[in-house]
Amino acid sequence: MPEENAEVGGYVNLGFARVDIDRMRRCGFPEVIFGAGKTAVEVLSIAREILAHDPVLLISRANGEQRAVIEAEWPEARWHERAKCITIERNPLPRMKGIVAVVCAGTSDLPVAEEAAITLEVFGSNVIRITDVGVAGIHRLLAVRDQLEACSVIVVAAGMEGALPSAVAGLVSKPVIAVPTSVGYGASFGGLAALLGMLNSCGSGVTVVNIDNGFGAAYAAAQINRLIEH
Amino acid sequence: MPEENAEVGGYVNLGFARVDIDRMRRCGFPEVIFGAGKTAVEVLSIAREILAHDPVLLISRANGEQRAVIEAEWPEARWHERAKCITIERNPLPRMKGIVAVVCAGTSDLPVAEEAAITLEVFGSNVIRITDVGVAGIHRLLAVRDQLEACSVIVVAAGMEGALPSAVAGLVSKPVIAVPTSVGYGASFGGLAALLGMLNSCGSGVTVVNIDNGFGAAYAAAQINRLIEH
Amino acid sequence: MPEENAEVGGYVNLGFARVDIDRMRRCGFPEVIFGAGKTAVEVLSIAREILAHDPVLLISRANGEQRAVIEAEWPEARWHERAKCITIERNPLPRMKGIVAVVCAGTSDLPVAEEAAITLEVFGSNVIRITDVGVAGIHRLLAVRDQLEACSVIVVAAGMEGALPSAVAGLVSKPVIAVPTSVGYGASFGGLAALLGMLNSCGSGVTVVNIDNGFGAAYAAAQINRLIEH
Amino acid sequence: MPEENAEVGGYVNLGFARVDIDRMRRCGFPEVIFGAGKTAVEVLSIAREILAHDPVLLISRANGEQRAVIEAEWPEARWHERAKCITIERNPLPRMKGIVAVVCAGTSDLPVAEEAAITLEVFGSNVIRITDVGVAGIHRLLAVRDQLEACSVIVVAAGMEGALPSAVAGLVSKPVIAVPTSVGYGASFGGLAALLGMLNSCGSGVTVVNIDNGFGAAYAAAQINRLIEH
Amino acid sequence: MPEENAEVGGYVNLGFARVDIDRMRRCGFPEVIFGAGKTAVEVLSIAREILAHDPVLLISRANGEQRAVIEAEWPEARWHERAKCITIERNPLPRMKGIVAVVCAGTSDLPVAEEAAITLEVFGSNVIRITDVGVAGIHRLLAVRDQLEACSVIVVAAGMEGALPSAVAGLVSKPVIAVPTSVGYGASFGGLAALLGMLNSCGSGVTVVNIDNGFGAAYAAAQINRLIEH
Amino acid sequence: MPEENAEVGGYVNLGFARVDIDRMRRCGFPEVIFGAGKTAVEVLSIAREILAHDPVLLISRANGEQRAVIEAEWPEARWHERAKCITIERNPLPRMKGIVAVVCAGTSDLPVAEEAAITLEVFGSNVIRITDVGVAGIHRLLAVRDQLEACSVIVVAAGMEGALPSAVAGLVSKPVIAVPTSVGYGASFGGLAALLGMLNSCGSGVTVVNIDNGFGAAYAAAQINRLIEH
Amino acid sequence: MPEENAEVGGYVNLGFARVDIDRMRRCGFPEVIFGAGKTAVEVLSIAREILAHDPVLLISRANGEQRAVIEAEWPEARWHERAKCITIERNPLPRMKGIVAVVCAGTSDLPVAEEAAITLEVFGSNVIRITDVGVAGIHRLLAVRDQLEACSVIVVAAGMEGALPSAVAGLVSKPVIAVPTSVGYGASFGGLAALLGMLNSCGSGVTVVNIDNGFGAAYAAAQINRLIEH
Amino acid sequence: MPEENAEVGGYVNLGFARVDIDRMRRCGFPEVIFGAGKTAVEVLSIAREILAHDPVLLISRANGEQRAVIEAEWPEARWHERAKCITIERNPLPRMKGIVAVVCAGTSDLPVAEEAAITLEVFGSNVIRITDVGVAGIHRLLAVRDQLEACSVIVVAAGMEGALPSAVAGLVSKPVIAVPTSVGYGASFGGLAALLGMLNSCGSGVTVVNIDNGFGAAYAAAQINRLIEH
């Protein structure tokens, strides 16, 4: 493999990973590191390549060891405790005009909601956070209806039966991206109940990402929010 | 089997069935015939035994053939088209004081809701029917809140994501019995999504019956409604 | 978010949670804290808000840390070891007339049954506990039949095949609320077998809550028991 | 394939099937034809081979066409309507000493129970049939306890929650073979609920066969019943 | 129910349905009729209410009977054979600026893709259809990359392993909405394999709707496409 | 509960458990303690009651703490390391005439097979153990065919695809009880693959118990083996 | 779409399909038509394109209508009844040196086995068919061991518990490709039991394709068989 | 069991295991030790038997303890950290002519890919490793197309949606063996999503092994690669 460490056709081959340094041009956002399952050294190596080519860095699902080596190399790195994310913003991406709402049904859904909010912010969106407005106390949701309608897109994280996105979608005209969380027990089956609930939403226009995938929901929301600029 | 057709220890043995003629005394409501999977002749035989001992008869999940033989023998039998039920009320059971609400999320949930309503009525409850108040148009539900609170127990039938019981339970102080329906497609998996949603309801006090089991929900509601009499 | 810590429209917004201080008026029972997944500090903050507005407090699925901070602030708090619950009864709720039976199939179902019993007691019901009367020794169940019939509602916790609620429902005229427990192994799939068994119960009128959800069963039972007062 | 239609090493190769004419010697019972999915002509060809070597023939899951060609060739063939079986007993197998009970929970379980009963009879067992003794009316089961204890082995067919085998196993000292049936709807998932219930039975010694597999339960019961002869 | 047929609080109560005539104001698109499971008469009644208040009508999952009564009343109604949709455009909604791509992996995914395309068109989007570009012949997808990038949002329908959205998302910067289809057999489990594949997509920003839910994907795409106008 | 600790109707009520001291008379074998999920003190209390009434004691799924308190009270207790069982044989049960074979497919299935073997021995059966004869080396199974045929019943433990019982059942005329084990990984889903394989066995007469339920298989085998005595 | 019907970049765009006329060069075998879900006219159009570029044509999962239009256009087309395939061999592909065995466990697995055999033959392999050698009569399999070892690769189709591939893989040194079939009932769950059994095979080197996917197994076998030529 | 430790009919009976010393002759590769679930002493005993009869030894899924005892006895043993394998090559197997590609979709799939690569090498294949070429950056895969086509067989490991094998199979003419990995979270369900994706691959000729079964894929690949020699 003579190509190792060389930039060939838009990627850098580190042997254990091919860093996609062409993403920013192709997809509009830089490559992101998914920390889970990688060693701290692997994360460091990939981070160096990304920061050599891209203006910002996001590491999601990071752990303490990864945080340590990153902070040692880049003191300006920021650790987001609830979201378990690391961000480095060398040259912050341009701010978008639209606002994104990140809503969650209960306190326990906060880590997932925060992963979404941090991702949105590092990718250039302004974020408004709305917490603990589950359908069992529907007055709490009705109270924030106008805040939601003023946003360009709404990310909704919910566990248990995952009913919140349906209620939100019925109240506003904006796209709703639903994130099922693994919050629950017994027949929630690790978030499956919420996932199925969201996929079967009677609220038109709800789209869904993987369980606990706050990053994915935020990425899609950022893509949508960016459209307003054009 | 010398005992056949004899009343031995509280049941009549017809060979293919042992009719529980002791239920009325033991459980407070008479035996009911579940029509599905039985021949018209079997239904007729069991019906004769029940009407020989009990004041009313309910046949659920009935088909046209069963309806024909029953109407031939008892012209006073009533056919309930949407609910696919047959009822005969020789001596109507005493009316209970409380009212039971039967609520459904969408038009397609009506057959299940009607099975519940008919069962409740033949067992002595007054019923109020509230249709098509799913969470995607939450204003429709808020408009009937006071009607619901005035009942002693609420049966809620919903398919798709099954979110309605959570919203109802958060609005009122009365017990909510949730019936998932098989309405939906794809990842509703024949009502599984609604069932899981209801089991994981964030609305305290929601209890659940089998998919499409309008009869079971009504039976439980009748048992509860009866408590007020005491 | 200027509304933080203010009572707006029936809730107190703590940022990470909106405490529903309107529940007692709306639903008849105060807000309850589900301890699992919350930090001790979060539980403490929510507890302060609830006790500022409501007469009693229940924290379910609590852990040792939560217990420590609660006991530090309110020495009168009671810890229920088997149920893993904390209760504080400033002004005990009025006692209801009816009695609720909490029945369990085996010794291993006791933690779930105790969560139900403690919830019922703090919400004003008198409780009778009946333990280890599974269907494999049906004489043990027959021996308590009259005790069960004397109650207004019966909570039945069972793991493995979850057959006990069917047998109970066939013996008495009172509503039966079934709680599948995660007791079992192999093809019990964490309580799924018991859950499916209860949903498919041949005993009319059995309603079901989530696996291990002793609290939910108790809440529904308390709602039902309260009806007798009217 | 020069071996076709020749007896090579204990089987006859018909091209589309290798008939195991060595089974009677090896396993003690002759080869049986599972009718489902075979053409009438295939069934006829296999039947000829079996009757050329074995004293009795059983065709399970047979349909009308298969019945027609079999009756055309062997007028002494018997059709069992409920069980959908065909039997031909050229030289009936010797009668065994023990009796086998075939019990079912409800009327709808009868076809499966009959498949078991017919299989047992053609394989030499005396059978006692006990119908409709489900756990929701436990007095019906207690009434037949002594009949059950007098048998050498008990086959129990039940759908819905499949609780009957547990109750039977707790009453007697004899082996219980449980057959889940596909009777039920919704969350019975075609017999899965009954199957899981039986596998998780709290009644010691319950063994289980496939859903609706009356033949398999009977075969095992016949093997067990035969042990008494030795 | 004195309110029947009256407009109360934003809906018309037909007894069997409450038509949400407030949707256009609240959500920006009119109410839509889901034909499956409704009688032709029910569809007709709801259609009359919608057309009395809204400029366009879409009936999805329609059948021949429904088509007949609709065409009898409104000769201008259009039937879309592959999509099984009926549309009536009294006052076509204003055309949006952005284009939406509707892509499908194989010929068999066309009905779902067409449901999406028709929905988008009646809701005011221009649509470009790209068919049969599954990943097993990746050159077919690469050939249309620029067409895709020129759109504002991309709907991708795919059955079997559902891999196409991942490949699309890796090529362009626009939001991708994935629709799993029930195309496949065996371990596709009615579209479950495609659904899981899309939820676990390695392509950032892919959001997912229910199996075969072309309408839902289109609704979300229309909401997104509309953002450009602002 | 005045009945506590008293023998009422065939059981002793310890509060947390009702010990079934009537089992030996009713079912022919004494009550057994399932150790998992019980405290050492609970196990000790139940053990005292059983030994006060029954000649032998078996504790399955025991842990080190339970072992310690049992050995402290009854030094003659035996610990079976691989099977995680404790046995005390005050008056060993009478030896049965028949032999039971306990067969396992691989080394990793041994703990389950040993639980079966120990149970059989304490219940009076002679056992022959045959290890590691999986179908991937079918010559190993053929070599022990005559040993198997000489037994009265055969217990077969196997994980992975669970194919061994089918092969055994095709070789001999004796009843085969199959125990799926949780041995395997990935798509074995904790023994589900083996369980389904055994339920669908093409080998006639195979009956199945729960995953890893060596005790249950042995109990059934002991019931069968006992029949020979009569 | 100006490109329609033109050959652009290796495919022909028919609007509803892009025929991959580059496959023969890229993958070594021509494009194949999967008939299920396509109209007869669509099949005809695609068939014309393939035969215009490739020497042979295979249509799998064909129905009577498709057969009619194909035979009308190409009288030399061959219909394979059991396999439901149509083949046209204008210029038969060169014969490969190796032989492929197609083995099936039971008569009901024949349609899947035949789909595999026909595919292999049209792609240039010589095939030996071995039928009904399931593990419940292992002597039937041992009798053909040498025939199997003489082949270069072995396709094994089996339903129910799917144990046959494990036994075959343990007897020979050649690659085994397992095809689970949907043969079975109850807990076979449409072939899932066989699929899981094969994936968990204790026989090293067994690889698996989708349920009933005889074509896929054959395609892989043909790829392997072709390697010998090089 | 007098046969213990003796070589009887091609295996050595160690009591807890029957070592298949006939495999090399029968299947062409020696017996392999699956370390998981075995004690270090058991592994050592089996290793001694294998090395007494076979030229090379592979222990997969090994742990530190097993490594310690093996290295103590055979200092030449090699430990493969990422793959968790131990290999001893007394007399390396002859090198095969063909090359096998081991491809993986992401960095996290490396442990599974390495298990495959090590297995292939110890069994005599030359291996080329290609890492991190998932479909979300399809240019990375296109860049290695010619390398892949030059191999005789390709092993592809991928988690998440498991789409890589489809893309590979569409690019080359060689057999593709897909290994789903358990990489992912939420609705990946421990590799189930990848497994289903691969089984439903639209890429003809993809065969699949169990989740994380790098060894199994390599074994099949080695069998195929060996065919070239003949």
C-alpha cells in the first residue's frame, strides 16, 4: 500500500482509516469523528488530518481518554459534558440566518438533545433549547408553540412512547426531525418503542433518525437550515 | 364421557366446549361467545346454553353465517355492523350510574371502538362516543376535555403510534384503558407500534389490552364502572 | 428563556425540567419523580418544587446517592429497601374506603409488587399483600379467593409465563391490573413472555402495564379505588 | 442417478423424495407423510412405498385432492375432518397399556388436539380427550384432575397465553407435553405468545413442541407411552 | 353531540371523522385523505368538506370504488395509476422555486416513488424523477450526481437492503429523505431490512420515514422546499 | 396475615414465599429452590422448610453466598461447580431402573448438561454423560448410537444452530428432550437460534424446554424414566 | 431526461428501468430479470435489451403472463415449472470444468433447489441434484458423501431447522452455500429458523443467502466454479 | 467411558471435548479452537492434541489467560492483538496461488477483518487488506477496484447498514463473502441491521456469515481460494 498517508483522490489513508478530506467541498460540512470504539491515539491522528484541511472539528461520543489527548494538543478544545462532545473551532463556520429548535420530552432525553444542539452550533446554526414538554402535560407544549413556528426546522428528542413529534408536527408548519432516545425500560426495548412510534406518527412530515442519534438529526437540520441562505 | 350435556360443577359440557354457566355468580357478568374460529352450529349450541342460564348474550367477532342462525332462532337478536357483534337482551342488565367514554384517534379505529361501546352497553353502562381526536390536531382533544372528566372511566382506541392515551391521561383524573388497533402499515407491524407506545406511555395510570381487543377494554371498564354502585 | 424558575401556566421551569405543579388539580395525584437516570442534585431540585406545592412526595427507582441528599434535607423521608422508593408524607392524602390487593406469583416478583404497594399507600389506599401464589400450585391461590373478592381492585405481578392474572380474573369479579416482571431467563426475553401472556389472557378484563412497572399499575389502581368515594 | 426407485441402504429414492423405509426398525414407528406442500401425486407415490413396507399409514395436513387420490386407491382409508388427517391401518399396531390424555384449553384448539389424538391412536395408544378446560375457569380443570393422573402422559394444546400446561403440571405427577396453538389475535403473533408462555412455564417438567404441532406432541407421547410396555 | 356537521374550533365533525379545516392555516398544507380502510362514501363526505375549505385535494392509497364516486362528483379529478392517488386541483398551490428529486433504487420501488412525486406536485414543488440507480451498478448513480446536487432536497425510495440513501448522501450536500419500501422477500421482512439499513446509514443527514410512506417523505420534502421561498 | 409460618392447605407461608410442601405427594418429586434472584437468607429459610418435610433438596442456579450459608448449616451439602447446584440427600430417593443419557453438542454446553445430570441423579435416575458430539463431526455421534438406544430417554443440550437433537432423534426410538443453550454469538441471539432450530426439528418426537433450562429437561426426563417402574 | 433509451455509460434507460448492459464485462455474467412485481410488458422490454447485448437470458420468479409474452416473442424460450424460471440461450455460455452439487433436505425444498440448478446451468455449470437427504435420516446423506466431495462447490437448500449444511460441511472439504427455505410452519417464521440455524452453523465455512434465494446461491456458486478455469 | 483419551474413530475423547483429529483429512484444514467460554486449561489440553496431529494451530476469541498458558508451553506462539487470536505454525501450510482481499467499511470493523486476515494467512492464503472504504465516500472504493478484481475472493466486513458488499459485488466478478459486524448503536441491534442488509443485498452472489464471524468468512474464502490450485 504505497499510498499510505498520501492524499489520493480526496482522502488521506492512515492505514486504519481513510480520512475524507473532500467532504467539505462535496457535502458542505467537514468530516466528523465518531469517538466510540476508537482509541485515543486513533482519534488524535484523525483529528490532526481534519484540522489540517478543515476549519472546525467535532468529536462525538468521546470519552475521558480521548478528551485528554485532544486537550493536550489543542488547549482551545471545548468539552461538552452532557453531550460527551469535543469541539474545536479554528475558523468558525459562517452563521446561518435561520434558527433551529431542539426540543426534548423529558429531562432524561437531554444528553441526546445536547449532542444535537452542539452539532448544530459548530455547523453554524443558532439554536433554541426547549426542555421537558412531553405530551402528558400538553399545556407545557402549547406554551411554546410560537417559539417553534419561528424556527426553520425543529429537532425533537423523546424516549418512552415517542409521541412528542406527532404533537409538535400538528401545531406548526416547519419540518420536524424526530430522534428516538433509549430512555425507558421494559417494553421500550432500548428505544424501539419510541422509534416505531415516530415512524408511525400521525403527524405529517415527521422524519426519523436512529435511536439516540442526536448528531444525525442535527446534521439533517443544518442541511435544511442552510437552504434558507440561498 | 358420561357427563356430556350435564351441569357438573358449574359448567355444561357440550363435548366441544364447556360452557361456564357459573360466571355470572362468580365474576358478575355472563359468559360471552368469541365468534371467530367457531362454526355457526357451535355458536348456536353455546348460545342456547347461555340464554338458558343468563339474561343477556353477546357474540363478538361474529360472521354472516353465525348471524343467520342466531337471527333464525331469536328474531330479537341485534346485529351491529361496524362492531361485528350480535346481542340479545332478554332481561337487560341493570343500568350503572357512571358513564364510560369510548374515544378513538381516527376513523379507521371505529370498528374496535364500537366493539367496546356495544359490550359496555349490553353490560349495563351508558356510553359516550368521541371520534377522531388524534394528537396531530390536539385542539380537537382539548375541546372535549370536560366531557371526558365527567366520565368514570375512559376507553381509548388508537392505531399508528398510539399516542392518544398519553395525552388523555395527562388531561383528566380518571382511569384510561388503552386499546391499540391494527390500523397502520409498514413499521406499525399490525398494531405492535401502537401497543408498545401505550405500554411505554408517559401518562401515568394508562393500562393496556391486546391489539384490537375492544371487548377486553370494555369488560375492564364495566368492572370499574360497577364499583361506583357499591 | 426569561421564564426560568417562574410558575408559568401550571409548571415551574428549572431549565433541565418543567415541574408539573398543576397535576394535583388536573389529575388528582401529585407529580412523582422517576429517579432512574437523574442525578441526585436534579432529584433534589425537583423534590423541592413538588414539596413546595404538593402534600406528599414519591421518588421511584431511587438509588443510594439520591436517598442521601433527600434524607439530608428531609429527615422524615422514608426509604423502602425492596421497592427502591423514597416517600415523604407532609400531609398524608386522605384514606380511601376501598382496599387494593397486591398479589405476586413468586418471591422474585416482590420488588415490583412492593413498588406498587408503596405507591398505593402514599396515594391513600389500604393495601393487602399476597405473595407467592403462582399457578403451578393452584391450591395456594384458591385459599385466598375470598380475600381477593373483598378488594376493589387487584394488582397482580408475575414473571415467567405470566399466567397468574388469568387465573385470578377467572375467580373474582373485580378489575385485575397485570404487571409483567422481568423475572425469568432465556426465552422470557426480559419479561416479554409474561407481557405477551398477559395481553393474550383468556381471563376477561385483565389490563396490562409495562414490564416491571409497579408504579403504573398502582397509579391506575388508585384511580379506580378512588371512584368508590364518589 | 441409477439408484432411483431402488432400495439402497434403507431408503427408496423416488427422485423427488427418499422414503425412509428403515424408520420402523430404527425408530419404532413407520414413516409419516406431511401433506402440506406436496402434490396429490407425490403423496400417492410415497404412500405406495410406505404401505409396501409398513403396516399403517398416516398422512397429516392433508387436503381434499390428496384425500381423493388416496381413497380412490385404498377405499379403507379414513378421513378425519377436524384433524385433516388420513389414516390407513392394514395391520393395526399393537395396543399399548398406558392411556394418553389429550387436553385442550378452548374449542378453537380442537383441530390441533385432534391431530394429536389421531396420531396417538394410529400409533397404538388409547386416548382420552378433555376439551375446554382453560385456566379462566379453573374449576373445570380441577374436576378432571384424577382422570389426568391416571394417564401415563398428557398432551395439552392451548393458544392465547398458553397457561394451561403450567396449571396441569402443578396438579399431577405425569409428563406434560405442551402444544401452543395459533389461536388468538393481535399480540398472540400467530401462537408466539403461547409458545413463550409454555417455554417459561413455572410448572416443572413441561416440554414444548412447535406451534400447532399436534403430530409432534403425539409422537413424543407415543414414545413415552411405549416405555411402559418394556 | 349537538356539534355534528358544525365548524367548531377549526374542525368539522362528521360523526365518523373530524375534518381538520384549520390545517392549511396552521401547517401550511391542506388536510389529506388516507384512503385505505375508508368506505367510498366516507371518502366522499370528507372530500366535500375539504374542497369546501381548501384549494386542492389529495387522496392517497385510493381504490377503484373511491375513484368512481370521486370522479362522478368531480370530473376534473385525476387518477394516478401507479401511485394509486386521486388529485383535484381547484386552485393549484403556488409553485415553489426549488426542485425536489425523487430517486428510486429499482423498478419495483416505483409505486412508492410515484406517491411521493404526485404529493410533491400537488403541494407545489417541481419534481425530477430518477429511476433504477441502485448501488449494485454504482455508475448509474454517479451519472446523475449533478442533477441531484441541483435540487433542494432529495427523496430516495429503496427496498431490499436500502443502501441507496447512504450512497446519495455521500455524494451531495442536500438533505436526503429515505423511504424504505416493502420490496424484497424472505429476510427483508416486509421492508424491515431496508428500514434498519436506512436508520443505520453511514451517510450523515439521512432521515427516514415509515415503510412505503411515499406521502410522508414528500410532505417533509415540501416543507423543506418551501423554506427557500422565505 | 395470621397464617404466616403455619401449614395451611399444603404450603408453609414464610411471608416472602409459600413453600409447597405438598408437591412430593401431588407431583412425585419434592419442591426445588431456584437460587437466582434470592438472597442467601431467603434460600436458607426455604431450605429449612423443605428439609423438614422432604427427603432431598436441590438448589439450582446457586451462588457463592448461598453455598456458604447452606454448607454452614448442613455440612453434608454437596456443591457442583460446573452445574452451580447444591444438593442434600438426607434419604436418597429410590433408584429407578431406566438410564437417562445426557448428551451435549460442545464443551461450552457442559454447564447446562451438568445441571440436567445432577437433577436427574438427585431425583433417582442413573445417568450416562456423552459430550461433544455435534453434527459437524457426525462420526462422533454414530459411534455412540447403541449407548443412546439403551437408555429410556435422552436429554440433548446444544447451542449455536441446535441441530443435534434432530440427528439423535433420527437414530433411535427413545424420547428426546432438547435443551437449547445460550452458547453462540451474533445471530444466535442468546440461544434463540438453537431454540427455533429445535422447535422446527425434522426429527419426530423432539420436545423442547427453555434456553439453558437443564433442570426442566431433567425433571421431564425423570418423570418419563419413572414410568418404567410401574 | 433526454438520455432515455440511449446507451449512456453502460446502461440503457427505459424510463422505468436502467438495464445494466455492462454487467457481462464487469461481473462476468449477464443481467438477470427478477420477474416478481414487474408487469409482463416491463419484463418484455427489459428482455429485449438484454438479448440485444447478451448471449443468454434468465427470468426468475416468473408468472404465467410473463411466460406468455416471452414465448410469443421467442419460441425457443424454455419454461421451468418447478423453478418458475424462463431461460433463453442464444449462445450458451461456455461449460465450466467443475461440477456443482445442489442438495436439498426435503421434497418441499425442491422449488428453491431447482431455481439454483437452472441458474447454474444457464451460467455454464454442470449440476448434480441430490434430493431429500435431511439429517433425520443421516444414512441418506452418508450414502452420497463421495458424490459431494467430487464437486467444486455445494449448494444446500433446507427449511425447518436448517441443519443440513452443518452436516454436509462436516463431511467434505468443499465450500458450502446454504439457502434457507420458507418451508415449515409455526415457529419457523417463514424461514427465519432455518436462516438463523445456518448462520450459527457449527460447520466451518458455511455461507448463507437470503430465504428462498436459490438464484443468489447459484450465482455465488457459479462465481466460485469459474475460478477453476483460470 | 473407557475410551477416554484414546483415539477412537477419528477423535480423541478428553471427557469435556472430543477433538476431531480427522478434520485435516476430511475437510482439508485442521481443527481450530474457539477460545470464548473455555478455561485456559481446557484450551491447553485441546491445543496439545491438535499439535500432536496437525501442523498448525489457530485459537480464535482468545483471552489473556489463555495466551499466558499457551505462550508458556509454546514460546513460538504468536499473539494477534487486534484479532484476539493465537497462532502456532509448526509446519506452515503450503501457500495458495490466489490472493484474498479483506475489506472493511470503517475503522471499527478492523477487529473482525483482522480475525479473517489472520485465519486466511495461517490456512495458506496471501491477503491484501483494504480499510475504511464505506459507501458514504464511494470514491475511496472506486480507487481500489482493480486491486479487488485481481483477487480470487473478497471478504467484506461492515457494520451499521452493511451496504459495502452490495457495492463491491457490483464492481467485480469475484465471489464476495460478507461479514456483518456488531458496530453501530440503537437500531443496529448488535449487528442485525447489517446482517439483514447483506442478506437482502441487491448485489448478486453475496453470501453472508454470522455477525462478527471473521473466522467463518475466512474459512469459506480459504476453501474457495484452494480451488484454484486444482
